[in-house]
Amino acid sequence: MAERMVVIGADATGMSAASQARRLRGADELEIVVFEKGRHASYSACGIPYWVSGDVAEADDLIARSPEEHRARAIDLRLRTEAIELDVPGRQVRSRDLDTGAETWTGYDKLVLATGATPIRPPLPGIDADGVFGVQTLDDGEDLIEALVSVSGRDAVVVGAGYIGVEMAEALIRRGFRVTMVTRGPEPMSTLDPDMGALVREAMDGMGIRLVTDTEVTGMRTDADGHVCAVTTADTEYPADVVVLGIGVRPATDLARRAGLPLGESGGLLTDLAQRVRGHDNIWAGGDCVEVLDRVSGTMRHIALGTHANKHGQVIGTGIGGGYATFPGVVGTAVSKVCDLEVARTGLLEQDAERAGLQFHAVTIESTGRAGYFPGAEPMTVKMLAERRSGRLLGVQIVGREGAAKRVDIAAVALTARMTVEQMTALDLGYAPPFSPVWDPVLVAARAATRAVARGD
């Protein structure tokens, strides 16, 4: 008799796990049922800002595999079906059809939790008003685009200045809106140190985005029809015909919490290296709903990125399919852009290193992405953190124009290999004037960090 694999969540982790398990085990051995409360599956949430801006023409362009393709491979994908209760001792999931309201219990032998993350919506007055949007799913993107097309005014406020907030601010500018961004941080992008975030602020100023820093939003004011019309702070208010929340996300683990499954400090599920939920041999979890090991600091963190989610799915599907795979952790690599300014980071920020009790040197260098004499050479700023005495690389941040962001991959590999900054100076990187100076900017930073470690200052 075939075993049954039940998956909750049909995006990167869930469908990667289902597809990999199906590759390894046929339908006569493994029945696969997937519950998804939304209307879409297997899509790129990271591409939503570029769909909103118009760089991506259609929602379908963001979908990697259609529901029909999954079903053709004997994966029972049930859209608009929400899992509402887990009976862990009885190995059952209670689900609700969101169109009919009908509820059903489904038994499982293997359970995969891929519930993702939800945009943070602080309990502020007016936060649930018409015209206030979080952007996490294709459904969210569809709702936002419909509002942008139909709204009569042209004032938009973005609350929060993380990756999604900054990308959405650019998308709204390109849609012809007047954009104000309000953040409680000293600079945009708290994923960078403030001195590097200041470079992002300059680019945003050049795009016409009004940035309000060190400011808490206190609520949303609405008009007589219940539609948002302003974002309020302690001192003033900013007109808003549409509001986008870019405050961040939290793991969507309410279902797991109610079932008594183990959660970490961030609220994400705790798993072993094979992505099994700790203490449960027949339950796996991955993607934005779990915490991952930070290989640099040695701590558990919540990092919501599609790269990790897809890898988690492959590991889970391999395990359920009878093979063996593990996910060893992350070093915290991420890239983004503001207009033509590329932004990247990997490893620890200064505050991360301090929180982990590490002593370090921080150096910042200015270079160019090409040989200085070559046409099109643009400035690039690289900040590097190295551990005192040992010289172990701890983190890198890069802000610059074309060719800047993907240079962070050099540092990501060096972090994974636990290289010292001195060892990095000997890396044999590609060189030609159209692509790099003789000394690549990352190596220039490594040389500066090596000198700082040697001086011990």
C-alpha cells in the first residue's frame, strides 16, 4: 500500500520537495497531496516588485510550473485549500476549501511544512484599511497592481526600508507615483551597516524618493469610505492613496505552534540538517517558515530567501524519496538594486558580530568595477569585516554600479571555506580591463583588512 506525503504550501520548498520525492518514488509507492491556500503554485515571489514595476509583463512569467503540470506528474495539488489544524499524534491534517467552506481530515505518513512567511502588520490604527498592502504572494501582487491602476491619486507611502520596501519604492516611482518612504532606521536597508546604507540613500534621493528616517509610523488615516488617505507619525502625516508595507516578514508558523512543534526565537520551526522538525521523524519543514544555521556566527536565524527554500525542498524530497541529503546552513548572502545601483552583502554586519561576541576589524575601500582607464568604469565601495588576531573573514558589503553585486559571491565562497582575509588576497580571480582592475575590489578590501589584522589596531 502506498505511503502518503502531505505538503502544506505550494511554493518553492513545498513543490520542490514534492517534485523531488516524485522523481525518486513512483505513484504506486508514494501518494502526494499538496494544500495551498492561494491561487498559485511554484512562482517567484522575488520577482513581484519587477512585475509591479513593469519589467515583468505578466504574472504567468513568474510561474515556474503550472498546477496542471504538477498534476500530470501524479501530484494532487489542491489550490484554495487551507490547512487549519494538525493532529500530530494521529498523523492527520484538517483542511478547508476556501470556496465551499467544506472541511476534510487527511491522514499522512510523511508531512512537509512549507507555509512560508507573512508580511509583518503591526497593530496600528488603520493598518487593515483598503489601500494598505503587504507584498508576499502573487495574489498580493495582483491586488496591488489592480489598486495602482484604479486609484485616482498619485501619492504612495512605503513603510519600512528593507529589500522589499526599497524595491517596491522604485517600482512605484516607475508607475508614476510620488513616493515617500518612512523607516525607523537611520538609513535604508537595515541589512547593511548605516555607513553603507547612506550610499543607498543617495541613489534613492536621485530617483526622487522622499526618505524619512528615524521615524515611527503611528497609524493610517482613512477617508469616509474607509480607504487609506495618509500615513501618520508622531509629528506629521504623509498623504497616501496607496500604502505598501515593507517592514519585513515573520515565519508563518501559527499552525505549527498550535500543534506544539518546536519554534526558535524568531518563531521559525527548528529542524535538523536533513530538515526534519526536531523530535519528529515523520515531519519535515523548510523555506521561510524555518530557522537556519548561520555558519559564520554559529547562531540560528530566520532568513527568508528563495535560494534557501528551493534547496530545503530538494533536501526534504530526497529524504522522503529514500535518499540522503542535508542543508548545512547559510552565510547570509543577498543582493538587490536601486535603479542602477547594485547592493550586496554576505556574512555579518558590525552589529551581528558584536552580538555574537566577536572582536573584529572593519575596513572600507573605494575602487572601480573595471580598469580605471576603461570606458564605463564606475565607483564601487566594499566594506569588509575580519576577526581580530585570526583574520577570519566575517562579512562583506558592496555598493556600486554594474558588476558590483555578484562580486559578493567571491566573499560568500570564502566565508563558507572559513578563509582568512590574507588567504583571500591570493585568490586567482579573472582579470581583463572590461571586467576588473588588476586587483579586484574584493581583493583590495582583503589586502586592507589583512593590514589591519597585522597592525592589531
